[in-house]
Amino acid sequence: MRTALLLLVASLTAPAVATLPPPSEEAKAQAAIAKAKSDWSDKVSAYKTCLAGDRVAQRYRAEVKGATPAVAAPPCADPGPFVAAAKPDAKPLEAAGAHSPPGTAQGPPSSKATSAELSGGVKKAP
């Protein structure tokens, strides 16, 4: 019974110990954008809450005759529209040298010669 329980606990905890590969640059960029958007959303929520509190206080002062005058409070700060951070410009493939050989071409890329003729062998008859 003890052995079975030990095996059960070991099999359930093994996946928790496993590690994930490090995130790619693209995944890191997406996570940063998601975090920025979440932070902006929090600022918008705080702004809307501030505006609602101002409306409630204004209505309270208008309805209650003995209400104290408004205390100078900082104005609500509008966060503005969400603007994602600009991605750095990637080099075009031509500038990166990804598909071009380093040397210049000496002839056309294809010819009518067979591989036997190019290697110096004899062409076989059909």
C-alpha cells in the first residue's frame, strides 16, 4: 500500500518538476505587448472610477444643503488611446544576405550541359 502511494505521488509530481524551454523573442514581444495593454486597461479603469466618483460627489453636493464644499483634489488623468510599442525594423532579406551567395555569378544559373559533361565524363546514349 505504501509503495503504491509513493508511486502515485511520484507520478503526479514528475510533470511539475519538468521545465519548459525558454520563450522565443516573438513570444517575449507578444508578452510585453499583452502586459502593456493590461497596464493601459488598468489606467482606463482607474480613470473611469475617478470620473464616476467626481459625478457622485457633485450630485451629493447639489442635493444636500449642508454639504461641505469641494476639496481640491487632483484631476482625473485620461490615459488616452492604447498605442503598442513600435517593433524594431527588421532588415530586408537582401540586406541580411539570407538568400544570396557571397560571390558574384560568372555565368547563367542554368545551362543545357548535363552533369556528366560538367564533370568531364562521357554522356551516355539513350
